[in-house]
Amino acid sequence: MTEELIIEILKEVFYTTFIILLPILGVSLIVGITVSIFQAATSIQEMTLTFVPKIFATVITIIFLMPWIMDKIIAFTTKMLTMFVTVIK
């Protein structure tokens, strides 16, 4: 394995991870900011109020995006396996 191949593999890993996690983290960020604004407006300082909606929104987002996530992971795995087969030959 050459350095270029390892760099290419790592680049693909980081890119795929970033693309998969971006919508999940975005939803969590939006829900967190919304809850924080609600807490600031109502002067409610309950710590669990921030965690429960973010966890719920994150789980719903993961369930909703699961087919897309699996498609990305399968495409990445297929690409890596074909790359390894061509390198080994």
C-alpha cells in the first residue's frame, strides 16, 4: 500500500462519516438552540429539558434517515472492497 492509497482511503472515510453525521448533528443543533431560546424566554432552568428533546429528535432523525445511511455505508463498503481487490491483484 502506498501513501497515496492510504490518504485516499482516509479521505473517503472522513467524507462519508461527515456526510452521514451532518444531518443528525444539524437536527440536534437546531433542537438544542430552540430549547435554549425557550428556556431563556421562560426562565426555566431545568437541565433535563435540554437533553430529552435532543435525544428524541436525534433518534427520530436516525430512524427516518436509516435507508439513506445504509445506502451510503453500502456504497462506501463496495467501493473499498473493489479498491482492495484491485490493489491486491
